[in-house]
Amino acid sequence: MKSKKLKRFLALVLSAALLLSACSSPSGTESSAGSAPAENAKYRETLHIAVTQQAPSLDLHKNSSLIARQICDGTVWEKLVTLNSKAEAVPELAEKYEATNDGKTLTFTLRKGVLFHDGSEMTADDVVASMNRWIEGFSSAGEMVGDARFVKVDDHTVKIDGASSLILLPAMIAGAAQPASITTAEACKNEDANGFLKDYIGTGPYRFVEWKQDQYIKLERFDKYSAYGTKGKEMDGWSGYKAAPTKVLEFDIVADQATESAGLEAGQYDAAFNVPYDDFARLQSNPNLTTVSSQMGTVALIPNHKQGIASKQWFRTAVNTALDYDELLAATFGKGYELGSSYMDAGQPFWKSDAGSESYNQKDPEKAKKILADNGYKGETFTILVATLNKMDNMGIAIKSQLEKIGIPVKLTVVDWATLTDYRKDPAKFDMYITSFAEVPVPSLKLYFGPKYPGWSDDEKLSKLFKGMTSAPTLEEAKTKWDELQGYSWEYLPIMMPGHYMGMFAWQKNLTGVNMYSGGPKFWNAGIVES
Amino acid sequence: MRQILLVVGGKVMQKFIARRLLSVIPVVFVVSVVIFTLLKMVPGSPAAAMLGDLATADDIAALEAKMGLDRPLVEQYFIWIGNMLHGDFGMSVVGNETVASVVFSHVKPTISLTLYALVIATVIAIPMGMLAARKKGTGADHAATVVSLAGISLPSFLFGLFLMLIFAVKLRIFPVSGYVEMSRGLWPHIRSLTLPAIALGFMNAALMMRMTRSTLLEVLGSDYIRMAKAKGVRNVALVAKHALKNSLVTIITMIGQSAVQMLAGAAVVESLFAIPGLGQLMVNSIGRRDYYVIQAIVLLIALFNVLINIVVDLLYGVADPRVRAA
């Protein structure tokens, strides 16, 4: 009798184990601008897309939040120019644009008949208001153009005259972390008490409907969208025909990444942003899912050049020589990273450079010890500031472990992100801090080359090379200057760059047309065909 | 109902309620000073959170000036209090929304979740506590003890993940996450809260079960219970009718404490199941230094605390005639 009961119990346990085990067979990965929607197909009305972060505002001119532009850039708002698959700035709301030979004047001819979500037609007044608001809200744009501003030439033409070359401006407009979104002149004036837009009115294929804090952001297809490009043709990067086959895009805010993965597997979500590295392998083996990983940006160890031990060139060189970047990245991102000495990411092939690569990832502790000894290092404590955001504290622990092996005592200060942004203003509080930067379309958007950004790289040669790049009359000359600048950077070390972190995304296999060109998925041509 | 009216309707009790309500004022004042001071001592700025990492120090300073954060602290405090007395609780740093609107939209899910979790906890705890007390020393008592220890020891997020895996991912009976408002249907609303309510309620059920059991055992050892038993009152009636009544004061106290704890401390479960409640709002607001929202939530929780204690005190009178007489 007892053995019968035991057998029954074991059978139950086995059934439960089988119930809990996942089916396993390989699934594919892809990375592209996504296929064009099928003609005459009936698509599911709503896509549920899980996101783990929430932006403080959807005013893209004024905040650089990644999730805000992942949701809205190109979807709710469009720009004068956008990026194609080669990261070149190509017309979107502009019909064409031209630069003078010296690169100082840019003229944009606007497309006619483009409607905003409030039904009004886009004119030069709207573009001038939007672009100048963008310049005033985005300090990097302001530094590039100086006092120059966009002016109206006629109802469908605008231009900007700079004191120096503006040859890098189109790429910045096309792909900056604070997008140069075009909205109505009225919306530009209608700001809240803190100076943020109250109304989210764009020209994109989807209009803003509702935002319930901590719940969702809802966008609905704009039926009067003025599409460009060729219908039925696959997009080239972010450029091309946006058919918007799905009526409603609902971005559901799911704070916990494990819950997001579970919701995707249960079919509650059609797509998920930033799935955790730990879950990615399991999701990859799920035959019902498509998984994609893509470079999203670079990790940066930013030394304090103003005061303290890291302000000494030899000390920075010793640290860079000692560190094993592979180990640091693995400790933080698992398998979600790629090594590489190029400061720019894979999404910007034009700017890829191997200059200075001999100084990258040397992982030579003996050489580092010799540098320290030759320069009379006295064992001063090295204070590293790091936030718990995105497991960066793991990198701090790994750096501490590696540096202590070569005789550098390390004090690790682990704080939350808001505290780090406060502490890093004070050079007395750290010798180096750890952060990351999302990919940017042009190297002039790398803020750490200047003396104002915390880290305070104030070097004459660095400034000269940077200025040479930003004032180059052609892109090719700018690239040559960039190679020199990157090469020198691996010597001077405004930052130490361990490598590139990946973003992991996943969606249901029957969801087609997802654009994965850069910076995360876009759903302009995405949908699930109803069976 | 008659007893409740008797309790609340009496003049003495009305004076008692009025006195307790007035006591909210000094409580709220002290809490407001403490929370305001503590927040200002914490490094970080809402302006930096709003503008993002690419903002320069000048951009952040300019926005801080617009938000009035560069004024003296005492001035900021009185501006805040003055605005609150006029019904203006300030603006959240997220999405151009008023604090009142944000907090109100988040308090509804928390109240729903708390009530549902309390029902689950009570429905599990009281019968199990009664059974364990009645069958003290038997297998049933030991099983109840093991279950209660599991409930106390198992972190709510781990239990929640387990529930999610079985009932949402594999069996697909309940949604994995998300909240459905009651306006979209009672059943979808309840369904969206079931797994989080079980995760939240189970630990409280374990604690309540232990307390119910020990209080009942104490009462079951009384002389009048022995007398009732000697007179031939059956065991079930003995426990359910006679002993339980006398344990109600302790049980009511526990329910009240659990309610306060759930209202204020459900952040982990809310985050796990993406329930847009007060707990999650508090955690998110701390991360982005949304001062006005944090201050409003803390004051609201203090208010809940006082109100729940008033209700508990009133229920004592309903449960125990001796308290009414006193």
C-alpha cells in the first residue's frame, strides 16, 4: 500500500516537473529594417509592447531619455532628415537639403502637404520654431551652431547660417539622443511650468493618445499620415514608407524584467524591450519567439582630470594597461556585450576607427605595476563612484578586484543613479566614475571630450583635434580628424572604454515588419496578421 | 450592523472619533517636517532626472530655479504647505501630471489589492488557526505550522514568481502582470489582482494563523470554556462560537496592522506584477527624486494609519461589549 502511494506521489512530481519544463528548440535571430507589410492583409488591432523604463517626459527636445525616443522618435514625431542604413542623413520631412561648399549654410526644402496630428499643415514657421527650440534645449546642438538659428526663407524653405562649418549638423538632426522633432509652432509655445511640451503633436504615422503613469503609453494610427518613400518597399534604415498596419501601439510599463520575459512567453506581450541577459538564452531557444541583440552604446570609465590621483596621466595609463575589459564586461552584462576599441558603435560604420587600438584591453598587470613604480606611486586610495543602475556596480567590484591585485587600494562608492549625477559634480568625491552612453550618430556628440562634462578633460591637443573635426568642411575630412582624435584619446584617456553593451529584444514569431535598424525596435510597419 | 450603529451612534463614541480625527493634525505636521527634511538631505535632483544624462550643469540649474528648488528650504516648505492647504499638491516630474491625479490613480489599485489580500489572508488564517487550535498536537496542527512557517519564511517576490510561472505562464489562467480597472469589468479587475493578492496575502495569512491559534489556545484554557464543554457544547461550536468571539480583539488588531503594512509596503509585489500602486509609485518617485509625490504618499500613508487605527478601535467596541461599556 505504502509503495503504491509512493509511486502515485512520484508520478505527480514527475508530471509537475514536465509541466514546468520548457520546450526547447533553436529559434532564429535577425536584425534589419523589417519587411514591408503584406498588402490586403488583416492585422490585429493592438500590439502590446512591454518596456521596463518610463521617461519623465515625452518632450524629445528637452530630455535624452532612451525610452522616450524609442517610443516616439519617427513614430509620433519625424525630423527634417533621418538615418539610412549607412547612418547617412537622408530627407524625411525635408524633400532635399543642400550645404554650401564651406559647409556653413544648410538649406532645407520642405515636403508639401504634410499634416500634423491636429490637422494643420506643416510650414516653415513650424519647422523654424521646432528646430530653434531643439537647439535651445539640446546643449550639444547649441555648441555646434553657436548663435546661428534656423530662419524661414519661404513657406516651404528654411536655412541656417553658421559661423563655422555645420557639416555634422544633418547627422545630428537625424540621430541625436535628443531628437530634432518637428511639432507645431503653437505646441512649441504651449509649455508647462517647467518648460516641457504640454501637447504631443507630430507628423508621424502614430499620434499620441494617452499616458497612464506606471501603466502604459498608447499611440494610435494617424489615418492622415503623409507617407514618403515607396509603398511595399523595405525601409532603408529609418528612412522609407511607414504603412502603420497596426491600429494601436500600447507600450506597457513592466518594471520587473523577469515579469516582462514571462509575459512574452505567456503571449501577454507581443514584444519586449531590454529583456535581461540572464533570460536571453532561454528566449532564444523558444520556437515561438524572435530574438535580436544589437549594440546600444558604450561603457565609459571617466577619470577625474581636475584633481586627485586620476588627474595624473601616468596613473590613468597604468589603470588602462592593467584592466581586463573582457572580464569587466562579462561581470556586468553576462554575454550581452562586444569588445572593440572604436568609440563609435556598429550602427555608425562611417565613423568606425581602429586608431589607438594598441592601447585597448592590454590586460597587462605587470606592465601597469612598472608604470606605477617608475612614477613613484605611493599607494593613494583610488575612489570609484558607481550606480546600481544596469548592474554597473558589478563592474565596479570587478575593477576593484583587478586593481587591488596590482597594489592600488580601491574605495568603491555605490549609490543610486540620481545620487551619482549629484556626486559627480564634485571633484572631491571621486577619482573615477562608471557610466554608459547610448549610441550617437556623430562623434561630436560624445560629451566627455570637453572640459565642462564631469570628468573635466581639459587638454589643449584634445580640444584642437575636436575643433578640427567639428569645423571640417566635408565629412571625409571630419573622419580623418576623428581618427586622429580617437588615436590621441587612447593615449590621453578622457575615458577608458571597455567596450559596447548590447540591447536584447524579443517578439512573437508571428509579429512581422519590426524595424531593428538602430537603438531598439520600431513598429511603423509591424503587425500580426489575423488568421 | 445594529452593534456597529450602537457603537458609532453613541455620543461618547462620536466625541472619541472626533478627538482621534483631530489628532491627525499634529501627526501630519510632524510627518511633513520629517519627510521634507529627509528628502532635502538626500543627494540628487529631480531636474537632473527630468533632463537626462546629457544635460549640462547649467541646464539643470536653470530647471531647478524654475522649479523653485534654489530657494531657502524653509521657504520651500511653507510654499508647499500653503499650496497643499489650497488643494494644490504640486506637479509630478513625470508626464506633466498633478500630484493629486498621480496619487489618486495609484491609490485605487493599492486599495483593491490590499482588500483582496486581506480577504485571502483572513479566509486562510482564521479557519486554519481554529483547526490548529482544535487539533492541537495532531497532524493537522503540525501541517498548519509548516504552512505558516513557509508563509513567514518565503519572500513574497519568490512566491509571486512561483505563482506567475505556474498559473500565468504555464496554465494561462491568470495574466502575468498588469492591472485592469474596475470600470472595465469586475471579473477582469479581480483576475488581474488574484496572483498578486495571493502573493501578498499568504505571508500575512501565516502570521495571522499563528496569532489566531495561540490566542484561541489561551481562550480554550479558560474556566468558562471548560464549563461549556462540561455542559456538552460540541467542539465546533465551542471554538467557533465561544472561543473565537473572545479572540476577536487580537484578530482585529492583526488585520488592522496587516492592512497598514500592505498599503504602505506592497512595493515588491506591485513591481513584480506591474500593478501601478502606491508602493511602486513610491519606489519610482524616490529613484527620480519626485519630491512632491513622495511627500504626498508619506502623508497619505500616515493618514491611512490613523484612520485604520480609528476603525480598529471602533471594531473593538463591536467585538467586545466590555469595551463598549468602558
